[in-house]
Amino acid sequence: MIEVTKINGVKILINPDLLELVEETPDTVLTFTTGRKIIVKESRQEVKNLVKSYRKDIFAN
């Protein structure tokens, strides 16, 4: 799971395996394979780095 911050300041954990699309419009919108969308404070690049770090941790073990 990775931690992101919703636009209202609430921190949540999301499953990066369910991410389908990350858009900056200019807010960062995460779209999941379920069709659900959330707006987060992190930039597209920050989300990308969080997912990469998560995957490195998973495959390192």
C-alpha cells in the first residue's frame, strides 16, 4: 500500500496494483481499475515514485 493525501488533507492508503491512470489536470487525479477516481495533493511524479518504491520493496523480499 502507498500513502497519499486527498485534496481535503486526509491521508489514505491505496493499493497501487489497482491504479489504472494518473492525470494532472492540474490537480492529480488517480483512476482505479474499478472506475473510482480520487484527487490527491501529490504530483504525478510523486505518485510514480511512490509506486516504484513500493514495487522495489515487494520484489526485494
